[in-house]
Amino acid sequence: MNATLEFAKLGNATSLPWADVPEWRADEFVAATATELDRGGRLCAWFGVPEGDGTRLVAVLAYDTDNTLAVGRSAPVKGRYPALTPRCAQAHLFEREVWEQHGLVPEGHPWLKPVRRDHGAGPAVGEFFRVEGREIHEVAVGPVHAGIIEPGHFRFQCNGEEVLHLEIALGYQHRGIEEALAGGPHRATLSQMETVAGDTSIAHATAYVTVLEALAGTEVPLRAQWLRALALELERLANHTGDLGALANDVAFLPTSAACGKIRGDFLNLTALICGNRFGRDLVRPGGCRHDLESVRAVQLLKKLRGAVAEVDEAAAWLWDANSVRARFEATGAVSAEQAVEMGLVGPAARASGLVRDVRFDHPAGWHRFAQIPVAVWPDGDVLARARVRWLEIQRSGKFLEEHLAAPPEGEIRAGAGQPAADTLAVALVEGWRGEVCHVALTGGAGRFRRYKIVDPSFHNWTGLALALRGQAISDFPLCNKSFNLSYCGFDL
């Protein structure tokens, strides 16, 4: 291996010239990436960039303890390369995706098959994993479901009621967002970013504009950073509150279920008070924000926030005090810290397994550089832990909002957006309510997008749900599924 080269280090929400990204031969690149991961790095993104008749591999790594990111690339590859997955399990979906999108075969990959079902442009769909035995039976659920839900297929290998293995197949919609971004930014690009995952509009929009600002060298006004942080935490409050209610509903505890459904709407209405849209669309813009929050509405928002947080306090207390709830939550769907590290879990799913992993703490950018939120961690990795982490984050996000609504910065809310630099790569991480949202942009000679890669937190965490079901009763699936509450559409890009 070329020992003289090292991955290029950079900070979150920064950029570097594409020519400065170190390059290895494909086998050396895989070995160098594995070495960095062994040293404590974490795989944020792994994707292909077409070049001539080959494809370059690009890796974005996070060193959480050092608060730094790193990037490296391979020389153009044709046909096949030695797989990273045998040395780093968290690469398994990324390498399957590269094979699906670019036809590069990762030799030695233990379970090579497409990530997205029946993708017309990719290789043929592989078979489902099967457990053999006289007492084994198979249960298939979806992709068409009984409710209003996006398509997803879940195939359980069971011995009686016990789940031995769960395989999850997604990507039935073939959304093609990444492909549509080539040559951008386009007029529709920001709207597409706000709908990568509709319940994570603010986080994905913030990651996108942060990438643009890094490419253009734009400094966003402090007041705009403040507004973005408020909106991100309101998005977190609404979704965590909704999840607590949904978890209560899955164990038939109706008081908390009914209350949280209403309170979730109250938090969404607070976002609408800022920008006129309950999901925060049309708020975040390159260079800043489109809407401001004048003092009269800020006072109104603070008053309503206090009331909503007090109500969710009460609804959560009912949940924790119910023995029937604890009996269903405790020791159900546990994922160990070792499994969480090995599979690269992020967000509340990682923190519920005891990992201190939060972009707001590890790689702060924007307003979170000045005012961090304590990381909410629970050690047990079960449904109760994932519910408790949500509850802790509701409390801490509420306190953050109350403190910062009382002391807003002055000034403009938008600066000039600037023009993206040519032949430059930029990376932005944002802690969405599900976890780490990663956007990576590479521009060409005219400053337009040559490649744009999005990694929604669900891409990391669906494997965690599969692990959580091992050894559980199949009847525990709805509860485990809701405790992760992952995105189908955020996976299908």
C-alpha cells in the first residue's frame, strides 16, 4: 500500500479542491480505508463517481473524538475491486449500492445483492436469505401494506414464534433524486431536498444549503444560523413526541398515544409560526433563511412552547409509570453497543445502545457551534432505551429552545449565496431527528454538480432493526419497528 498518502482531513461544512483529495489504486484505497476505520473512523459515505469508462470510489469518514472528517478516493475502477465489507461490516450496504449503480463488483462481499428492489438500471435481484430446517417457516409482509404507508418488504425466517432472521427489502419507488441532481443546482433542487424525507425537511434542506455555502465560501449571518437551529430542534420535538405516542399505541396504552398525537401537532404549528409551513419548507435558503421571527411572534412561540413541553412531560410520565408498558418495552429488540458500532448506527438508535454519537456534539456547525445540547444516552439498546432517549432529547431540545428564544442574535437573516467553486468537494453533516444526515457534493469545471451523494440516517439504521428482531417473537416486530421509525423514502434515493 502507498504509505506516503493519508486521507485529507477537513471540518464539517467545509470544502477542498478535488485535486487535493488523495488518490490510491483501488486495492490500496480499500486497505487505506479499512486502516482508518480500525483507528476509530466511521463510514459516513461511500459512493462512486463515473469518470471516463471507469468509476472512482470515494469515502467520507468521521473521527468523532477528534471532531474531524476525512475524504479519499480511488483511481478509476473497471469491473471489480476487493471488497471493504469483510473488514468493515458497516460498508455492506454502501458496496451493494455502488455495485447496483455502477456495476463494480466488490470481490469477497459476503452478501452481494441490490439495495433497491427491481431497479431497472442495476443488476438482477438476488434471492432472499433462507434458513433451512424442518421446523422453520417463512413469513412475508409487504411491500403493499394495509395502511397509508410507503412500500417495504419484510421477510421473517421463524422457528415457531421466534425470529431467527429478518431481511428487509426497500427501494420500490425508484425515486431517482440523486440522478436528478446531476448538473445542478436546478430550480427544483431545493424543493427536492425538502422532500428527500418529508418528516426531515429542515435537516435535509440545512445540509444541502450548508454544502452550497461551503462550496461558495459563504458566511451565513448569525441570526440565520439561530433560526435554522430553532427549526431543527422543533422538527426533533415534533417527531420524537409523535414517536412516543406511536410506541404507546403499539402497546395499547391509549392515554399517552392520544395526548402525544395532539402535542405533535402543536410542535408542528410552532414551526408554521416561524415560516408558514408545518414541516419547515420555504424557511432554509442558501445564504440564510427566507423568513425572520420578529419579537412579537417569538414571545408567542415561547409561550406555546412552554405549554406543549409541559403537556408532553405529563403524557410521558403516564407512560413510564405504567407497569404494562415497561413489561413490553424492557428487554425487547435489544441491540448491543458492539453491534451498533459494527453496523455504524447513528442517531437515537446509536445513543440508545450507549454510544455517544451526535453531530451537534461531535461535528458542530452553524449555531450549534456556540450552544451545544447534551448528548442523550441510554445503555440497554432495547425499545425502552430508544423511547427514553427520545424523551431525554425532548427535554433538552425544549430547554435549548427556551434559552435561545429568550436571547436572539440581531442582524440580517440572509447573505449573498455566492457561486459554487469549480472542481471542489464539500461535505455537510446535520443531526436530524433520526440521526446523521450526510450530504456530499462534487462540482465540475463549471461549478455545477458532477455528483451529489445523500446518506439519510435510515440507510445506516435499517440493519439495526433487523438485528433487533433476532431472537424476538414475531409479534414484537411492530413495536421494534416503531422504536426505530425509519424512513422508506429517505432510503430510496
